Amino acid sequence: MWGIVKSIVDMCMKLKEGKYVLVKDPSKPQVRIYDVPQNAFDNDYVEELLPEEEQVQPPAEDADGVDANATINDVEDKDVSKEAA
């Protein structure tokens, strides 16, 4: 694997200074390098934070450390090692 990384780095070092995109097609065994303009991925807008009530909150845990938002099912807990013997 590191040989592949070294080959890609060596190829990139030969390129003139600029901004490039490395793309791997998942259905083909090849990697392509595209030269893109310097401002290709610059954001021209200021990202505004959502109000507190609209933000997604992390799941809360109760005193037992159980996720309060977890789904409850009717699966019975069994000790597998006792049944296997």
C-alpha cells in the first residue's frame, strides 16, 4: 500500500505548484489528478450558526448510562454460553 502512496506523491511532486483534485473511480483501477483553479473550493459566504432550538442535540443518557433515545424492543437477554454447553 505504501508503494502506491509513494508513487502518487512522487507524481504530485513533479507537477507545477497549484491546486489539484485526486479522484479514484470506484469501478476502475485508476486514479486521476485534475488541475483546478486556485479559488475552486473557496466559500464566498459566511456560515451562520443555527439557533439553539434548531440544532440537533446529542442523545441524553439516564443515570444507568442507557441512551434515553434508544429504541426499545421485546428481545429477551440470554446468556449464550450456558445454552451452547
